[in-house]
Amino acid sequence: SSSLCVDRFRDAFPDRFIQTGIAEQDMMCLAAGLSLAGKIPFVSTYGVFCTGRAWDQLRTTVAYAKLNVKVGSGHGGVSVGADGATHQALEDISITRTIPNVTVIVPADYNETVKATILSASIQGPVVIRFGREKVPVVTTKETPFEVGRAEVFRDGKDVSLIACGQMVYESLVAAGILAKKGISARVINCHTVKPLDRETIFAAARETGAIVTAEEHQVMGGFGSAIAEAVSQNCPVPMRMIGIQDTFGQSGDPEELMKAYELTGQDIAKAALDVIAMKKG
């Protein structure tokens, strides 16, 4: 409980905290029962377990019945670091966004995580909130708008759109700064809600900039970038590149070194942006 900081809730409300141990499938079913009893249960553990090991229960027991269960999916991405491949959730976006009735949110920082958690209680139906373990740069404030299903343009631009979720929003802002020094105007979009997507903002970005780079700390296959590509390709196709994990497992290491090793940095996003701009011109 301490690794996800839910021990703070346990200490404050011991009669409203249930420790199920290493029994994620039971945890999800218990939450389903509490939901049927009129409660709003929040379950939380590492993403590989609450969305992977308990996927059947999330799909069939919770989502199929549209039960009001909220899932805190922690340790998302390679930046978990030393825990390595077994505990680095790299497939959780893809396996949750394909389940009907499920809302999927990937906050950019601490402020958005707080907002997403509180707001999820007012959403009827299952909600998955994905977050990492390490501290990440704060790119929003308490006053920054946060609406489920509504992306936010953090930086306007006309040459290319950088669309990201999670801590990759920060890396995209870094990339935009790098590109600006080259005379390239990049639009940066924080798409914290992976499902439902803000198609209006995404389509406007495609039409107005003509090129897109997506960025996620997750497998590119079936993940956030795939969700953007599915929408864009059927409505206003433009040159695209996807920054993310390229069909491989994670490994143990220092978080910063892993981000570099898997080419998830602002430098990598900027390079991909130059590629799609060249494709647009070609």
C-alpha cells in the first residue's frame, strides 16, 4: 500500500480500506460487489496486475455490467526503473481502451492526477487512471482546465502537432523548445483522456499543422498513438510518427537512462517531428 501511497487513506479511514493482498482478481470482484451495494470503490495496484492479471474481471465482471469501479493503475512505463520488465506496465493502455464502457485517463502530472481521481468519482461507470512511480515535472497548475474527454493545447504551433499523454507531455514541451530554436513552430497537445478521445482537437491539429507525432511511455502497438492514428487515418490522414516502446519488454535501470535507451526523450520527439515535416513537404 505504501508504494502507491494508499497507506495515507488507510491511516485516515481504516474502516473504509480493504487489503486484499496479492489477489488482484479477487480485488476486482470485491470492488464489483461493493459497487452493486451502492459504494464507489477505488482499487489500486501496479498496472501489470490490476489491468493484466485481472483483465477478465475488469472486462466481464465490471465493464460488461457498467459497474461504478475506479482503477488506479500504477507503475506505468519504463520509468518505474529498477523493478524491471515484470513490473513495468507497457501494455495497459491498449488492453483497457479496447474494453467497452471504460474511460481511460493518463494524467500529465501530480495536479492532473488529483483532478482525475476526484473527477472519476462523478463519472458513472468504470474508470482507469494510469500513472507512473517516479516524480515527474509539473506542467499544469491547480487552475489549469481539466475535463474528461477534452484535450488541452499547451503550446500553439503551425508546422507540426505533438500529441502526448502522461509524463510525455513534458517531453513534448521540451521537444517544442528544441524545434523552436530551428525555426519550427510545434503545437503541443495534452491528451490526458485516451478514451473517449477529443476528436475535435485532434482533427483540428491534423488539418491545421499537417503532421503529427504522438508520444507515450507505452507500447506503440495498440496504445495511445494507435488510438490517434485510428481516428486521424479515417478522417484527415497526415504524416505521423509514434514515439513509444517499439515491441519490446522493459528492463531494470535508472529511470532517466531507460527513457534515453528507449528513445522517449524530448530529443527523440523533436527528431520524429523533423521526419514528419519532411514527409509533409515531400
